[in-house]
Amino acid sequence: EVQLVESGGGLVQAGGSLRLSCAASGFTFDDYTIGWFRQAPGKEREGVSCISSGEGSTYYADSVKGRFTISGDFANNTVYLQMNSLKPEDTAVYYCNAIGSSYWGQGTQVTVSS
């Protein structure tokens, strides 16, 4: 069974940090670009960051650039999102996805209080 499982969300004050994890089972991250997305209440899902399993190249949305860092432990099928200097507008459910596939996790809630 293919699964992506996100973890690491929680409640944090503005300025704080969280580290999200995305772990895969039933398939490998090889040849995939793994992305983090988020969806806030009443808003569309948006891309936050992604990393390619091959070259390790990364992308960040302007809204998180300089604050978030994506990394991958591809030998263990895990991708991380280190989130620093969190803002209330970062509050959302965060999902990971093997881009181009139908593989999505169930999401992890991140809530940033002001």
C-alpha cells in the first residue's frame, strides 16, 4: 500500500519554528520531485516548496523564502520542511506530494498564534 505520512505540525507562537516530516512507504522517492503544499481555511491549496530527488534542486514560494528550508533523506524516503520565523499567515494544513503522482499525505496542521 502506498502511503505518504506527514508529521511535525502543531501550535507555535509567531517567530517560532517547526520541522515537518514526510515519510513514504510502498514506493520510493527516486525520480520524483517531492513538494510541500498548504491549504488555509477558505483558501486554495498552494505550493510552498519542493525538492528533486535526483539533483536535490529546490524551490521556494516567495512567501516562505529565507524562512523555510526543504531537505531530503532519500535513502530513507523522507523529506523535511524546516520552518523558522513562523507567521500567523503560515497557519494551514500542510501536505506533501510526489509531484506528478496521485500520492498525497493526510496533512498535518500548523497553527501559528500572534
